[in-house]
Amino acid sequence: MTDHEVFEPEYDWQGYAFDTRQVHAGEYDDLNSGARVSPIAMTAGYRFGSFDDARGRFAGENDGLIYSRQRNPSGNVAEKRIASLEGGTEAIVVASGQAAITSALLSLAGSGDRIVSTASIYSGTRILFGRSFARFGVTVDYVWDENDDDEWDRLITPETKAIFSETIPNPKNDIVDIGRVAAVAKRHGIPFVVDNTIATPFLIRPFEHGADIVVHSSTKFFSGHGAAISGTIVDGGTFDWVGANRPFPLITQPAAPGLPSVAERYGNTAYARATREAVVNDIGPALSPFNSFLLHQGIETLSLRMERHLSNSVTIAEWLTTHPRVESVDYAGLPGNSRTELAQRLYGGRSGSVFSVTVRGGEQGARRFLDRLRVVSRMTNIGDTRSMALHPATTTHISFPQDLRDRLGISPGLIRLSIGIEDVGDLIADLDRALAP
């Protein structure tokens, strides 16, 4: 017996600091054994309590689980944690970043519709838009100068269902003023979808700058260890779907006669619910329980890793600018970069840890540099604890026409770097050895 009150553990983490929420948000009490770490729920399906319970779950009258293609307890932990860190109302985890972008946008646009995107985005997203989205009948138009209102106004039509952009584009680090783009979206009454993969909510939370939906390749910095692929969609809960001047039928129209619409049922989580029920559930890019577990484990150390990623990146970017065998460094936080003011305002000068360096000697110079690396890994992927290097012109952008590569600044000597958390002296020594004549 005790002579004092025993408090129950905290499970409502609203109001706690970022570093606390990244460790705890979304976790639940394991009633089987009291396990402190949320267990892996390796199950495809779930028991229904009764005939009426099953009907209620499928009708959306209660929030019970149905099938792991749609939701799983292990995924729920990661979803709640990411929604908390981004400041959204609900999140959905899926099998990859590409699945997140696809699901996020196909819940808004269908055959005959259009999307407007900033031009400098991840090459895989451009390929997705130009190949699969085109086959679905969805056209993507590109704005090359996001500060030019006339260019936006020329491209946005009554068929435009969303604006898409990235906080920190890959590989050029040509950061975007997402607050300005959000103002364009608001003026036209269009939802604004932002890929926040490289920045993460540690650096910037797009909802605070006017975004409506955020996506991540959570394979990258959220997971952090290069062991599992995943993607995430986060609903900001602020867009007025019912009052919009364009139709969004998955959200505002009943799924079946006699049922209320998703907007009527779920309010400020309507977009997330429609995306989960009508796109993710239908197409099936479910995230496995094991990968969900690795994701929410990785998130626990996000801020610690990001501090090292960023400090290493600033040091290395500054060092590279002094090297005689380097032509240029594309890091927005550096003095003299065309986006330095924006980098200072949005990121305190630390514009992520993925950027590019152009070495002298064109493709041959790049080949020599890459082949001489010993600590930095020659590989695709970004946001890993390990540092990585890649030659975009002959890998990620190899299918792009030469004129498009030129316009995007993908030159023969350009190398993409993703700076990890190793000792910065060891990384500089490796880069210096690779750059040596």
C-alpha cells in the first residue's frame, strides 16, 4: 500500500516540446505485457466484436481497425508521431515516398485534371508525373520562376487541382519560399502540397507557412538509417473542401447512397480519411508493420541526427568553396548564393544536408572524384546516417533530355552529396583525397 497517488503514464503529448514528442507521441499502453516500446503488430486482419461492429467499421460509424492494407497499430504510432511533429490533424504512412506523392495527389486530381509544380523537384517525382500521371490522364505544368505571379496565373486553369513544391529541392538546394507559393494557392483556391523530406519538421513546418498537405519520403531523415522504405502524407486540416471553387468528389461527395460525405463525417481530417479510404486502400501501398516499427524508432532521434547532419553540411560546403578543384557549390546558406537571404530567413542559414558540388573536368572529373571516395558511399538514397555521393547526369537524370538537364543545372561535373553524421574531419579528408590531382 502507498500513502500517495500513483500517476498514470502520459499519452496525450500535445503541448510538449518537439524533442519530447519525437520520442513519445503516438505510443500506446501494451496491455499484454506492459512492453515499454510499442510492439510490432504482425497481423493482416482484426477480429470484429459482433455483426454490428463489423458493419459500423465499414460504414465509418466507429474507428475500429479493418485490415492492415488500410491501417495497422504499428503504423498508427508513426502516423501520430509525424502528425504531431508537423502540426497536422492526421497522417498516413505508406510503402514509399513515391507512394505518398502518388496517393496525396490522386486523391485530388483525376483524368482530365492538372497539377502545377515548381520546376526544380526530385527527379523521381518528375518521372512519376511525366510517365504514370500522364497515363492516368493527369497533366503536370511547371513554373520555372516561383516568384513570378504572372507565370503562375498563366498556368493555373479551372482544371488545376493542386500546387506541388518541395521545401528544399534535390539536388540543387534551390530552396523555395513556400509562404509565397502558399499565397498563390490561396488566391486561386487550390490546395498546396509540399514535400518536406529534406528539411523535415525539425527545420520547417510547412503548415505554419500556409501549406495544406505535407508529404515525406520518410525513408530518409525520419527513418534515418537506410534500412527501410516508407512514405508519409500529413493533412493540415485547414483547407475548405466544401467551399472550394473546384470539385473534390472523393472528399465532398458520398461514397454510397444514403451515407454522409467524408467531409461531413470527419471535418478537419477529411482529406486524410478520403486519401486513406479511397486511394491508399484501393491501390494498396500499405507499409509493413516491421517497416512502421523501424520508422517510429528512427523518429525518436530525429533532432539529434539533424543537428549533426546540418553542422557537418555547413562545414563541408564552406570547405568545398575554398578547394581549387571545385567550380561551384550549390548550398543556399552560403554567402553569395542567390537564395542566401531566404536560407537565413527560413533555416538560419542551414539549408539542409543534401546539396551539390560541381568539380572541374566535367564528367571525367566527376568520375575520378567518385571512384576515389572511400568513406563517402557511392549510392542512391539521401538522409542516411552515412554520407553518400551520386552523379545525377548519368543516374537519376539519365532519362532527361539534354536541354532539360541544362535548364535544371544538371551539368556533367555536378555531384550530389548527402552529408551524414560521421566525424566531419574524416569526411573532409575523404573528399580532399578524392579531389586531389
